[in-house]
Amino acid sequence: MSPIPGSGLAKGLAVTLRTMTRKSVTEQYPDTQPDLPPRTRGVIGLFEENCTVCMLCARECPDWCIYIDSHKETVPAATPGGRDRSRNVLDRFAIDFSLCMYCGICIEVCPFDALFWSPEFEYAETDIRELTHERDKLREWMWTVPAPPALDPGAEEPKEIAAARRTADKLAAARTEPTEPQGGQQ
């Protein structure tokens, strides 16, 4: 059975008329902030205390927009006769958001949870050179990172947490046990 000539045009006009009769809803952006989804990719925040300067984020970035500078410091031995250790100290951590394509690879490859998505999106600049944000600015955005979603109440507890809980319970039980006097002291 062949369609009636012009039926597609009539359906299209019906959709247009239905849309024209509805009142449009316009959000007045500066006055009304948008409701963003919880996992919005706005800007990258840096939790500097977790950064070990492993450089994985900079190496894996497809746009090469992450700049990291560091130096090595010697940490004295913790015990007498021990060996001195060296550790990397972060001097500069910058992201050029004029190059960044917001793919999130840097956040995914960070083994120490130093990078996070922040829902902040209002960081436009009039000069493109000001879109390279240094670690101080990236640290400020860390405080806008939302808390992770709650765990499923029916989920199994992670093995690491269960082991830590058992150890803590054993220590608490050992502290509450009364101690007996030693060697016949009264």
C-alpha cells in the first residue's frame, strides 16, 4: 500500500504547529544557575597532597596540555643505620585548558587520586594565554568536587576495609582486656 501523497508534509506541519503553540522555557543564565548532572565534566581539580609526580597524566594526555616540573629531595633515614631515600617534589603543575579536550584520560590514569572532575564551568578568559591554570587555581577547584556517590547498601564490603576493620577490632579488644600484674607483684 503506497502512502498518501503529501502525508509526510502534513505530519511535519502538525509537529511544527504543536511546537509553536507551546510556551518556551528560557533559563536566564547569570541569574539562574543551571542544574548540572552529578558527573559533569567542567574543569580538572588537583589534590596536590596525593600527587607523587609520577608524570603518568602528562605522558598519557593526547593533547600534551599538562605541564609538570619537579625536583628530587633526599629524605633522611627513619631509623639509625637506615638508607636515605629520595622523593620527587612538585614545583609546577599546570593545565592549558585552551588545548584540553576534556577526555578525562589524565584523571583515569592517575594511580594516586590526585586529579578529579569539578563541575565548575565558569572560567572563561578574554586572553587565551590566561587559560593555562597553575596548581594554585587547580587546587581551588578541588573544593568544588562533589562527594562520591554512596555505596550500594547491599554491596559486599571491600577486602581492604574488612581487613582493616578486623585489625582495628582486635586492637580495641586488646586495649579493653584487664592486664594482670607480672612477677607476683601486688
